[in-house]
Amino acid sequence: MYEDVKDYMNEYQILCAKEARKRREIQQAREDQTSMELAMDGMPHGSVRRSLADYAAEIDELEAELAEITAAKFDARRRITWEIERVEDPKEAELLHRKYIAGESWSEIESSMGYSRRAVFYKFKQSLKKIALNCTKLH
């Protein structure tokens, strides 16, 4: 049950990483097209060049994929934030927010909240239990 809750809560961070990868992919496609345009000096090079229409179609497809990922990311953030806000203990809610929304590492959470690693993991486990309980109450 806890693994399911953790997977659910990790969805936003996973989509953030996926969005960043897609943005890099778009940037790389743009850079590739720019470098190909610079290489077009009228001399035979023996390689197949993409047409501008192919490039535009590729960018359109990548940007549509990015839009889908971004929409899913915002939806996940909304749902996960709602779950976090339902946790009554403010410190547990802060810990969850730092981990699942802000994407902080355990070390950053320890430092910013002034807890030992053991205390952070204890509060973390307690908060996941509450979220799991809240989810079972809803279903």
C-alpha cells in the first residue's frame, strides 16, 4: 500500500523530469536544424538533408507531446497538493510538500526542517500512512 502511495505522490516529479527531457529534445532538434542550415553551402556532402517541412512537422509533434506532458504535470501537482493539504500535521505536510512538490533531497529536507535523518523518515512514514488512510476513505 505504501509503495502505491509513494508511486502516486512521485508522479509530479516524474512528469517534471519528463517535461525537462522533452524540452531538451526540442532544443536539440532546433540546434540540429540550425547546424544543417549552416552546412548547406551548395557542395555535395553525401548525407540526406531534411526539408524545412520535415523539420516543422517534427517540432510540431514534439511541442504537442510537451503540451500533453505539461498538462498532466499540472494535473498531478493539483492532485498531490490536495492530498498534502489534507494531512493535518503541518510539519508532515511541509515535509511532503518539500519532497513531492519542491523535489528536495532528504539531506535538504533534514537541513531545512532541522530534523535528523531518522526523524525525517519517521515523519515521512507517518504522513504516508495518513495519505493511504485518506485514500481508502475516499474509495
